[in-house]
Amino acid sequence: MEYTYRTSGTCSHQISFELDNGIVKNVHFMGGCDGNLKGIGAIVDGMKAEDVIERFSGIRCGFKSTSCPDQLARALREAIGNE
């Protein structure tokens, strides 16, 4: 199933991704640091959503209370809760 998540507190403003039986696929960030966010998308492609959440939750960007990886973890947690 495809999901779209509006981020908060980061340079990226939206994340789109698919979940297929708990497996993360096709992650795309809109806005933010293009190369780094493409790298994150490539790294998590094929991973279990729970593993991504565990690894990325709580990561901060500088003095911000969140980051793009943390926002992805939040998006996945929300998507899992809606399934």
C-alpha cells in the first residue's frame, strides 16, 4: 500500500513510500538534502518497517528535535498503526 506523510521540523516536507507486508519500498523524500535522502531511501528499501523504526527513531539533525530519518520512522509507525 502507498503512503504519503507530511513531515514537520525538517527541510524535507513530504515522504512517500510503500509498505508490502511490513517491508519498506520506494521511499522518496520531497525537499531536503537530495543525495543524502536518496541514500536513506536506497538503504531502507527491502527492510522490515520495524527495523527502520528501531534504527531511525530519535535521530536529531543539529539542534532540531527531529531529522528526516526520524520523520521516516514516525511515518512508518503511523502507517503500521493504520494497517
